Amino acid sequence: MKIFGKHVFPGQIVLFASGVLFLASTTYDVHRSIKNNQTPPTKEQLEALQDFIRSRRSSP
């Protein structure tokens, strides 16, 4: 198959497409994490975290 006048194998197309998909999903995940971390935790979330930490420490 020729693309832009150069011979390209189907495997190269698949490799390129999977690389683009990986880059897009990683970029989306990073931006989603940044957006979620911009709001401070609520009091209920902090209390739940402290309860979880206390329960983990008291377990043998």
C-alpha cells in the first residue's frame, strides 16, 4: 500500500494507530486526574479517610 508516495506495510499502520490511541488515552487520563484534584476534599471525605487510616493501623 502506498501512502504519500511511500510503501507502507499494514503492520506499520496498526502500530502507528495503537501508538496514537495510547497517547490519547494517557493524555485524557492525566487531564482527568488534574481536573479531579482541583477541588478540595469535603469534611466527610476527610473523616472517611481518617477512619480508614485508623482501621488499618489498629489491624494486626
